[in-house]
Amino acid sequence: MTVVEKVGISPCVLQIGGITRVVKVNAVLSVRAKDYLQIDGDTRFRLTDFDLPRRSWLFGLFKTKDEVKVRLLLWATPAMQTAHASA
């Protein structure tokens, strides 16, 4: 069951091949159960924005598009605490 949910667009830094750009990430942040956080997001960018060539195969029969969509789904839980040894 979702306890809290926040939807928004956040600027994020993306670095590919040594080139850094700020991209907008559409994200949904959900706090689920007691100790469970979920982030679901996506962004779009162009390969040419990072000076990456568009690839082709079989003498140009198959080509990649310039626009790329990246989707992410992250889950987070609290870090496990380690027991300290007594001296």
C-alpha cells in the first residue's frame, strides 16, 4: 500500500563519454510499507547531444535513432546495522 507519493520533474546530471549534460527526469517517488522507498523515472535525450554517432548495420539497412529513452526503477531500504564487537 502506498503511504506517500510525489510526482515531479527533476533536473539531473548525466555524463556519457566524458560529456556532461543536465537532463530532465520525470520521476515518481513512493514511500511504500514501513521501510520501503520506490523511485520510478524516465528521461529522453539525443545521442548527438553527447557527440555519440548513430550506429548502423548491414550497410545502413538497420540504423539507430538519435533519440534515446532511459527508464529507471529503484528500490531502497534502510541499511542493515552491523553489530560492534566488544573488546
